[in-house]
Amino acid sequence: MFKFQKKRGTLKNDFLSGLTVSLVLVPEAIAFSFIAGVRPDVGIWSAVFVGFITAAFGGRPGMICGATGAIATVAAKAFQLGEATGGEAMAYKYLFVSLMLAGVIQAIMGLLKMGRLIRLVPHPVMMGFVNGLAIMIALGQLTFFVDGQDNWLTGTPLYMMLGLILATMGIIIFLPKLTKAVPPSLIAIAGVGLAAYFIPGIDGRTVGDVLMERTGSSTIPTSFPNPADLSGITWDWAFFKAILPISISIALVGLIESLLTLQLIDEITESRGKSNRECLAQGAANIASGLFGGMGGCATIGQSLLNMKSGGRGRTSGIVGALSLAIFVLFASPLILNIPIAALVGVMFMIVIATFEWSTFKTFGKVPNADILVIAVVTAVTVITHNLAIGVLVGILLSALVFAVKSSQHVMVEVVKETEDERVYAVEGMIYFASVSDFSDNFQAKSDKKTIVIDFEKARISDHSGIEAIHAMSERYRKAGKKLRLRHLSPDCRQMIKRAGTLVDIEVLPDDPAYSVANLRAEKA
């Protein structure tokens, strides 16, 4: 799926890659702060706290976490709720509390081992997810082509922007052919930045220029944040009732995006991360972010892929990225603010090219049309809603529906033995909610033999709908004055059929299967 190098990381590569990532995190964190409606420093310090804690203690070395658009969109609702309650000061307090509560929820999900559920995401959904996030990263860069008056760049500013972007992309493409000693993205950012600073005539917009256009100030606070002030909040049920749905949304969106990114990094590195440990680290990171006045975050997919592209593989890369960002803010903010925004956009465009699953176009005619539909739907929903989590959830539901339809068509019933008074049926396939209708249509109580035997050796009753189908069938045969026997049922199936009150004769044979039926609680009809 990806064209990244799968070699093991080194301390040098991790350090240089982390430094590269920290440079790209700044404008992204600022942009996400605008989405949430908070001050730029809130997003930046969120990237620091979330990035450091998840890098040091998370379940996926090499994955970069920080402020993200998905979290910012949901967090904005908490900010707006607080603002409507008690103005801007209260808005920040609502934001911080909702974030800490989301962290608690994420930690609980980690303790309950719920992180493993992400492994159930089908491959077509993953392909749609990858394509959707690539398009979203690309569209996110278009905001830097807009000036402070919300007008698209034209003329010389536009040509300068495009020229510096192409120069950045050219360095990233061709530098590895000369040397692989340093990450090409870092050299590209530094090279374009130095050229714009020293060469007359190169006058590209910088991070500081973008900040001035959007906030009226080209500076960011350079002091370490104090613990959040939560005084004045009424800690009653009404408050938690209002804030809890937002916290749940933050927790779920953050974990879905992070765990899917974890899977992508697993594939790139040909290793396996620990999803439950990542849930715990995400929870701790968001709690800490809320305590120190942040807006929270999760895995930053673009920066994680940039880290992979730059050779970062270990925890050091994420730790260096977070600490470098903090050092830049505290001691070297002018350096960050003078970086040409075009250099950072060029880096992200290269990530888009590497991220998009171009083999999607080769799947036409080679994979089932249903899989192509899932890929297209996940991609479209992700781009339209600007929410990766929603796109993935829609894809999972669509995949489940496709699976249910396909499975329901593979239930086969045939007569394997017949005498004057008895008929033996052999069933093959899975009996569950989508297939019970086709299964039941094969049995006509009024016209059948006096004794009917149904052999489930090659079949499996998988849910309550299957149990109910057996129950209804036994009632039809009982009313017709005929006897129904079942054989080769597992102990669990036998137990539940009897518990359901089905008056049917079940044969217990030495070679009966011992599989278990998950999550069934049949009750008497």
C-alpha cells in the first residue's frame, strides 16, 4: 500500500525526523486552533503535551500525535457551549473539562481492551480511509492559498507560492538520489527558508504572515502554560449532562483516527503496535492537555507519515518532535514564524502523493464491485464530512451489510436420505438474521414426511434469529403432527434451543461440534 522504506530506525534518523515533524506541526496546530475557536497557543501546547505523552508511553513507536482537525471540530462544540453559558472565560473551562473527561473515557476503553476492535476494519474500508485522508490533507493545504481577507491569492504572491512549493517538492524528490544521510523534508524546509531569507526577490509568505492575517498578531505566547483554572463551574448533573455527549464524541473520534493510523504505521514498518496501550496513552495525554489548558488531540496522520518518510521509527522521533516544538515556542519562536508557509505546504503535498492508494484505480474489474463501492463511499463520506471517523463507521456498516447479503445467499439445504416415513436434510452455511428466510423456505411442514431430521454438521447457528427460526419450524411441524429432530448441534446451540422452549428432539452424537455461539441470550418466545 505504501512506498515507504521499511528499514529499522536509528537514533540519528529519529532525531532528525522528529525535528522535521516539529516544524510542520506549528502551522497545523495554529490552523486547528482556528477551527476550535481558541487561541493559537492552545493548539500548539496541545501538540506538545499529547505528542510527548503518546510518543513516550503509547502503543505505536513512530506515530506522531498532536492537535488535529477531527478533535478541533468536536472540541469547538464544548467551547461554544461554555461561551453561551458564561462568555469566553467559561468557554475555555468547558473545553478543558470536556477534554479531561474524554481522556478518562479513552483510558477506560483501554483498560477494557476495546482497542483490539479496530482490527475488524475490512481492507476496502482501510483503502477508502487512506484515500480520504490524503484528499483531506491536500484540501487542508488550500487554506494557505487564501489571504487575510479570505481572497484567493493571485498574481505575484500566487506565483511565488507555487514556485516555492515546487522547489520544496523537487528537493524532496531528487535529494535522496544524492544522499540519504538526512531527511529530505528537513533539508527542503531549511533550504527554501534560507533562500527566501537571503536571496533578494524571493518574498514568500511565512508562518508569521499567516498568523498575522488570521489573528492580527504575528507572535505567539512564549511562556509555559499554567494549570487550567476551573473555578466558577457548577458541578451538577445538568453540567455533566451537557458536556458528556461532547466528551464521548471526542474520545471516540480520537481513538478511531489514532488506531487506524496505528494500523497504517504497522503496515509500513511491518510490525505490530499495541492498540489498548495506545488507548491508555491517548487518555492520559488528553487529561494532561486539559489540565494545562490544551484542546487535546490524537494521531496526526500527515505528520505520522512524514515521520515514516523521514526515517523516524522509534519513540525518540515523537519525543524529539514534541520537545522541539516546546523549545521553539519558548526560546526560538522567531525562527518558526519566519519559515515560508510554501515549504511546509510542499512537504505535505509530497505526503499526499505517498499516502493516496493509487492502486485503487487498478482494482476495477479485479475485485468485487461491492468492495469498490465501499472504497468509494468511505472516501466520499470522509471528504464531504471532513471526518475520518464518520467515513470509517459508514464503511464498516456498508461492509457488514454487503457481507450479510452475500452470506445469506450461501445457505444450502439438500435431502441426503429419504424413506417412506423419514427424510434427512443436510444444511450447509451460516444460519443468522440475513439467511433465516432462505433457510426456512426449504421446509414445508404440511407436505413433509412424518419424521424430519436436519443435520447441522456443515452449518452453524450464529444468532438469536437462527434460534427463533428453529423454534418457529418446530411449532409448524408440531401443529402438523410430525416429529422434528436435529443432529450435530454444538452444546451451546442445544442449550439455547431448549432454553427457548422449543419442543424439538435433539440428537447428541459423539462427533457433535464444540464451537461456541457468541453473545446469544435466547428467551422463550
